[in-house]
Amino acid sequence: MGQLSLLSLLKKQHQEQKFQELDQQQLEQESNEKIQIKLLDFINLHQNLSIKDVYEILPSKLGIGSQSVVKIGLHKVLGITRAIKIIDKSTVLIGDISTVLHEAEILKQLDHPNVIKILEFYQNSKQIFIVTELCNGGELIDAIVESDKFSEKDTIKLMKQVLQGLNYCHQHKIVHRNINPSDILFDNKDKRDIIKIIDFETSRIFDQNQKMTQRIGTPYYIAPEVLERNYDQKCDIWSCGVLTYILLSRSPPFNGESEAQVLERVKQGKYDLNSQEWNNITNEAKDFISKLMEKDPNKRYNAEQALKHTWITQLKEDIEQSQIERVLKNIKSFKSISKIQFTIYQYIVNQLITQEDKSELIKIFKFLDTNDDGLLSKQELLVGLKMIMNEYEAVEQVGIIMNNLDQNNSGYIDYSEFIAASINRSELLSYDRITNIFKMIDKDCNGLINANDLKLIFGNGQISDQIWIQLIQEINNNKEDINFQDFQGFIHNIIY
């Protein structure tokens, strides 16, 4: 079978077998391991607000899951498009809603530039709606089929991002379990330079001391030990090895006339790196694949080790000094605000920021994140500050910045905290955009915002009414509501 035919077959099977449980009769029960759903922090849980009041859901489908469909939602006030996963409650067993919401809970915990970001959550008596950022660059599987080839440079750039996202997940004890090119999206269709890992339906929180046993995944990418029902988070790394193999050779490492034959060859774990299509591929690339597709998981690289492989580290980001200076100066000028003020500001940033706004910031974040853990430590930030100021001033400033930005007291600056502080706030929060945000909060369109309006948008049921009343009074001298001028002044006080 030719390479193009194999790739077309791969795409067809991805469409048909996504999230497939490979042995339904022996499916282990993991419901007791599902996490209690607590959609807090910057994920807005709208229990009393209809999604139709906020979004126009367009008819075309972006994707179809086992219990869901994904469509584009157009925000009626902001004019911004989002991806909306719609889950029909009638397809879910009574009492099993928490299992369906498992993906939302997982995504809530993840904050990384290469992992899809959840923004809002709605539900009514019939449906559940999970709103995430929209990636309009298409699936990697389509790019594989359409492209003549992926160069080693292109493959390094792509796989580095996948591994960075997985390293962050694994550091947070989350395993994806179904890494394949249908679950990797390009952020932008015009510039396919940033990828997002999506579809965490099959993910779970793992215990380092306990093996997983559920046979789940996509046939060509599943690890041998998953088929043997004895595996850990390194099953994701095997899948990355298979993906790298396909990107460089345009053919899968394991072929067969049937799914059973493919899985049998996966079990054997034998693949070829010496055939004709590998003649022009470097030894470093082949070694990288062999480290990721090591059959013995104990000898296989983890994500952190894979990111340190010489084949990956040879790629250097082209970042100008002026870019670093601009971003770090924005961070330096971000002043201390209260937790509730930051919650509101973070929500506004999430609603308004575009792919173009984030593109440069992501590059700088990763440049500063020298250990690829998806977080900025005090030391990493200090190294960056020394690039734009003397050592004495850098040491003085790093403590102030950490105190101002580390809103969750983790000891690190998270990705979203970095974006909120490093964005050009005067451009992001223009008069027109502040006006639209005000209209979005002012649900009854009377030109005033009160505590109930704030609670409806930001409350998540976790913040007492008194906090919102107090905030309104602080903004407008002990009055019960605020007008647009008051709101504009409140925003300016945060950003200037």
C-alpha cells in the first residue's frame, strides 16, 4: 500500500475510531476515580445564564465526540468566536454527569500555551456547554495528508510544543492517553506555528505508584503496555514517537490489513528506521524516535528527557531583544491588585485577547521558561530581568513582580498570570472594548451595573454577595450601582 493511501486510511480511521475503547467488554470502572467537579478560578460557571443570551451557536460542526458535538459560537456583544462543546444529557446515564464533565475538570486545572483553554461553562435541563478558545488552523491529521512532507525543522518545532504541553500535564499528574494527530490543532490557519492539544475525554489524574489498566486509545498510536493493561504516563511518550515517525516518513510504523493485525504488531513493538524513506533523515532524529518508542517503559524517555534530546534542543527561537524588553517592561509596570480585582481583570483578558495578541507573548514565555515546565520560577524571571536592567535592580524587582503576579500563591508565575501582566493593556482595553465589556455585564441594558450583575458573570457561586456589594461601593463611593464612567475608571485603575 502506498504512503498516500496509508495516510488517507489513517485519516479515515481517526474519524471513525476517535476515543475508541479497544476492549469494551473488559472496560474497567474508573468512575470512582473521577474528580469532584469544581469549576472555579477563572472558568465562569454560568448556572443561571442561558448560553443563547450570550452566544449565537452556528450550525456547522467542528467535530463529533462520543457524547458530544463541537460547534462555533459567536459572542453577541464582543463579536469573538469560540469553540463550544455541546453534550446532550439524554445520552448520559442518570447520575453520571460528573463523568461527562471530567474533561472540563481536567482542563480547568491546565494552564499552558499548548493545551486548549476552557473559558466558560453553561448548562440547562437538556444540555451542557463547555466553551473553549477556538483554533481555526485545522487538525494535524489534515496537514499530514495534505503536505508533501514535514521537514525535520518543522517536525522539531511541532513535537517540541506537543512535548512541552505533555510535560506540563505529566508534572501535574495528568495523562492524556490518546495523543494522535486528530487531537492536535493549529491555532491559526494562516500561520501554523502554534499547536494546541485537545480532547481530554480519555485523560485522568494518575498515581505515580499505581499502574493504569484501561485499554483505551487510537490503534496506530497506542503503546504496547496499554494493550497489556499495565502502563503509566509514558504511554503518551510512545504516541509522540509514533507521531514523529509518521511526520518524517509519511507512513505509520505499524501496518496491517486489519485493526487486529496493526495491534498485534504494536504489541511486538518492532519498527523500521532503515528503509528507503529514512535515507535522508538524520541519525539524531532516528535516535529521538528510538528513545520515545522504546518498548520497555522503564527505559523509555519521559517528556522532560525528550525535550532535552539534542535533536530537539538544536532548534532555537528567533527572539529580538526589543521583544523581551517590551514584554518585561509591561510585567514590571503591573501593579498589585486584590484577588477579586484580578479575577475580573483575568476574565476580561480571556474574553478580549486574540491569537495575534498572544503569539509574541507565548514566545517570550517559553523563552523565559528554560526548564520547559510551563511555569516561571523566581530564578527564571530574574534571568530575564537581568537582560533589561542591572543585577541590583533585577533582584529588587523580581520580588515585587512575584508578589504582584502570583495570585494563586503557587510560588510560580502561571501562563495566564504572565499573559495578563505582559499584554499591552492600553491596546487591549481600548474605549470600544471596555464599552463592549460593560454592555456584556449590564444584562438588563439600563446603563448600570450592580452587585447581582457582577455575581451573574463572575460569581461561580463561590463568592459571597457581600464581596460584590463591597466592590461596587468601593468603585462608586458607597452607592449600589456603577455607570460606564465608574466602570471605566475601575479598569483604568487596574491597568495604569
